[in-house]
Amino acid sequence: MDSVTQILFGGVIAAAGFRAQLGRGAVIAGGAIATLPDLDVLADLVTEPSVINVWLHHRSITHSFPVTLIAGAVIGAGIWAVERRVRRRPRILPKDALDDAGRRSAWMWLGALSAVTHPLLDLFTSYGTQLLAPFSMARFAVNAMPIIDPLYSLPLLAVFLFALLTRRHVDTAQSMAQLVLLYVALYTTMAWGVGRHMEDRAREELRASHPAAAAAARVDAYPVIFQIWWRRIVADLPDEILVGFASPFRDAPIEWTRIPRSENGPGQTPALDAIQSTYEARVFRWFADGRLHWRQLPQDSGGFIFEARDYRYGLPGESVLGFWGLRFRTDAQGRITAPLTPLAERPPFSRAALEELRDGVLGR
């Protein structure tokens, strides 16, 4: 999820169970701790800046369940230690004030829960999160939620602000926080169910149109930005990739865009084999969960241009094959002759794009 939503979720966790005992500062602390795992974007400061390193380091060890639990508890203990040193006894005790050991325990629990909610929220997006790092580099993803969804984030924002600003209605803030956590849990479950429903529907259509290949086809329904209903559905068949967009509010058959696996070039060749075995290509395949489309295009110089695109993401039109990828240039023998070039072709934000999203959600 986006970093703002992570902050809001951590603050609401604090409001739901710790605001009455630890004061309003707990809401700020919960939000701050919840967004700390995204500091892994600073990895470029100690490594060579590249898209490959971003894929390797973002949502890796700082997003691990065991690491966030331990680190969050340690941060909570640190907050307690600073609080104890700066103010041994608060001048105004919060309602249900705890003794010293109780405050330490509460801060540690708040830190651990706030931190671990970060990878938990990210798990329900398609990007992939290394939940077991450093013990495993496996990436886990549930195709339920987009990165940004106002219907998810705005209720959290309202409760976060109320819990942070109110001085007298602490019990009300706690009840509201608990209710909004239940709401987002149910909303996420519904989003996961929408995705599963659209996958099942796509498989049924494939069984009718591709009976021989449908049984082994991999089908996923990826959420499109800002909402959970309109889905990008991707089906892998032996000779082609099918991409369609559909909503549960429209019963018409899915309109598939058919993308040959050997589009604009030959099939598997020794030169393509060599490129796919490079470190950069292997990292990209790992990051994209295997969903890469390759093109091999000849150059006038006798060499080749190889393009790989992550086809989990994209919108109808020019970006249907994906928003980003990598480009390699080689000589006739398949040796790389220039640094790899990242491809980024996300369509510009426009009113037409919003109208297309609206129509997609409504099934028009």
C-alpha cells in the first residue's frame, strides 16, 4: 500500500488499543513506526542506483514478518526508555494509566503491531513482498488491493485525525478505530473475493474457447489503480498471452487482447537464451513472478534489441503489455554492447483515463 495509508493504519492501530493508556503521542508513534519499513528505498544510498537494486531491496528484509515484529518491539522499548528519561512521571496521567512495566509492555506491543501491519498490508497487493527474509527470498502476493484505494484510506484518515485531535472523547476514538479496522478487514476480504470470482469467470470462458489449454493455463486478476472492481485479467497459454479487462458488474464475455509470445521476432534463439541467463534478466523474472514477455528485434548493425516487459500491470491501449521493463542491445553474437535501459511507459493521467476507469468499474 502507499506510505500515507501505512501511516494511517499504524495510527489507527494505536487508537484502537493504546491511545487511552499511552496518550495521543501513541497515535503519532504508531503511524511513524508503521511507515518505517519503506525506508528501504534509501538502499540506493549504499548500493549502485539501478532499477535492479530497487527490485531486489524494496519490500525485502525491512518487510519481513520476523524482522518487523522484532524491530517494532525494540523501537517501542526505545520510545519507553526515552519517555522515562525525559518525563519520569507524566504531569497529567492518561485514563487507565499504567505502571512503568506496563507502559514498557504497551509501547513494545504497539511498536510490534504497527510495524508488522506494514508487510501485512503490502501482502494484499500484486508487487510481491519478501515476508520471510532473510531466510527466504520468496515473494508473496495476494492480488486483492491496488496500491492506492480511496475507499480504503479515507475512513482510516477520518479516524486517525479524530483520535489524534480529540482530548475528551478517547473511548469514542477507540470504538471508531476498532470499527474502521473491522471495515478494512472486510473490504480487503471482499477485494480478494472479487479477484477470485473474476479468475473463475475467466477460466470458464477459456474452457469454452481453449479447451485443450485451459486446464493448465495460469489465470490471475490483477487490481487496477484506485478501486477493486475493474480487473486486469491475464491468462498464460502455451503460444500466447491473453489480457482482458472486466468487472463483476458486466456479464458480457471478456474481450481478450492476444499477444503472441514470439511477437515481432523469432521464437527462442541462442541469443535470447544468452540474454535471459544474465543476472539482470534473472532478477527481473524473479521480481515479475515469471510473467515476462520478450521481444527480439534485429538492428541494422547486425545485432539485436531485446525487450522484456512485466505484463502483470498495464491498461487498455498502448500500455496493454505492461508499464515497465528492460531493454538490452547486443551484437550479432548476442554480447551486450550497451548498458541495459529501463522502460517506463505509464500513460499520462488524464480525464479520459478517469472516465475509462469509471466505465470499467461500472461494466459499461
